[in-house]
Amino acid sequence: MAGVTGRLIRCWCRRAVWGSLKVPALHLHVSKTAMEASQEDFENAMNQATEGSCNTPRPGVFDLINKAKWEAWNALGNLPKETARQNYVDLVSGLSSSSDSSSQGKPEADQKQAGYKTVVMTSEDSITKIMLNRPAKKNALTEQMYQEIILALEAASKDDSAITVLTGNGDYYSSGNDLTNFTNIPPDGVEAKAKNSAILLRDFVGSFIDFPKPLVAVVNGPAVGISVTILGLFDLVYATDRATFHTPFSHLGQTPEGCSSYTFPKIMGPAKAAEMLIFGKKLTAGEACAQGLVTEVFPDSTFQKEVWTRLKAYSKLPQNALRISKQIIRSQEKEKLHAINAKESSILQERWLSSECMNAIMNFFSQKAKL
């Protein structure tokens, strides 16, 4: 079988180098479509299998294609028809198997996970990417989005990737909470709404606290609210130089979440943390990096290329070592972070029911309507 295949390939290759003549060659790793399209390449073998040894006149010297086919057929020698037929069947079957195994062994490139409406989850190069996917709404987080990110993180924690990345689609990383979350009041009233929202928030932040793999934020644009406060729970934060970081909680009658009441003072010091979390100062990417909230800032023009090149290199590191190293670093504070998360969520539940918070949110919608 190998001898037959080799003679066919050598014959076709000799003819393929004649001037501008392009004679099809045998491809041993082709898709089903490509294999079907190359049946003409097997015509010489089919002749051998159905007619036996070559017994037709040699085509004229100027009939280049048929001459090449005739010589390929003739090169097979005097194989019996039955033997040639079996060789041909084996060859085609082998090509089909190669095609199937090649397809099954296809790299993970851009394997999209189904079942999400507000995020896109893909895997490539041992990296799972969770992309916030409401670009027209600046990736503002709805309740559905919270739930889908929780599910995506749970799935990513169990897959075979080395690193998990959270990023945004479009110009914004995330504009924080979609404030329509506060206007959709269920039939059982405002109290039930506040309680359920606090539970969802606690579970959402908890999924970041418990995430077992290296977690990277690729901040592709401005970040607001909870998309900023949870950054203290990531292992790396890469930002484009046009990103900004804003936590306008007091403006909306609210208080910090995402464990930021603990992680921010620890990262940047109490005074700088207060400037952000209490007074709502917006930081540039450079300022956030200088204060330790961001790991590194990249020029926007090369941001995606530089970040993903680096992450692909990191993803080749031994996966167990990555997990265990993170566990050593994070495990000492995990219990404390869960306690802080529960406290922040409980306080926010109270704030959402306060007249001060309700008035601040109504004022925000009123000002927005005037624009």
C-alpha cells in the first residue's frame, strides 16, 4: 500500500514542476470537501483498480494532463486488478480516516460555548476568554449577565484551560450596573427585590473569590462600578492606555462592593482608596497602574496584540503549578474575603431600600433624560 501511494505521489510531483502546469497532488490530510474535490486525482488509481494494468495508448506529447495521468497509471506496474482495487479502497479509506482524525484533532481555536446571551465564552491556546457582550449598552451588567458570568466562571474552573480572561466587547470594558436593574420591581415588592439582588451580588463576587485558576482582566476601555471593584480579586489586570476606572457609589447613594472596602486600601493605601470609593475620583490607566490596581498599561494601538502574546506564553506554563501557586497566595484570605463580601452585600441591601439611594437613582435618570 505504501509503495503504491509513494509511486503515485512521486509521479504527480514530477509533473507538477513543468513550467506553469499545475497538476493536482495527493493530499494526505484534507477535509471531506477537499477530498471529494480531488477525485480526479485518483482517476489513475481507479483505472488500475477497474481495468488492471495500463493497456491504453500513450497520449500525445502535447496532451500534458492526460499524459501525466497515463504515466501515473503505467507506473503502478502489473498489479492484478483485485490487488489494485483493494489498494485503492485502502488508500481512500486511509485518506478519510486522516481527514476525520485531522478534524477531531483541530486546535481549540475559537471554540465558542453555546448557551449564553450576554457573554461570549471561547477557548484557544489553553486560555478561556469570557467576553462581556453588550457593546451597544457599554457592557452594562444586567441581572442575566451576572448569572451568565457566574455560570461561565464555573465552567471555566472545570475545563482544561490554564488561564481565564475577562474582557469586554467594543469600546467599553464595562459601565457597571445597568441601572434598569433597580427599576424592575417584582410583584412581591421592593424588599424582595433588594434581598434577591444582594444574594445575586454576593454569589457573583463569591465566584471570583473562589476561582481556582489564574484570572486575568483585559480592560479594553473605561470601567465603572463593580467592574472596577472586583479587580482586586484578579491575579493580573492589563489595561489599554485609554481605560479609566470610576466608582461613583456616593453619587448614587450606594456603598462599595466586590470586596473593594478591603482590597483597595490594601492595594493602594487608605487615602487613595477613600478618594476612589468614597469621593468617586476617576483614575486614568496610568494612575491606576501607579497605585497598584492595574498590573501594566499598554498603548491602545498595540494593546490586544501585546496582551494576548504574553498570555499565550503564560498559558504554556505547567497548569498544576499555576493553580497551586494561586492557592498558596490566595487561600490565606479567602475566608476573610467571603465575610467582607457578605457584609458589603448586606449593607447594600439596606442602601437600596433607603430614600437617599432611591432619590439619587431617580435624579440620575432625570438628568439622563434631559441630555
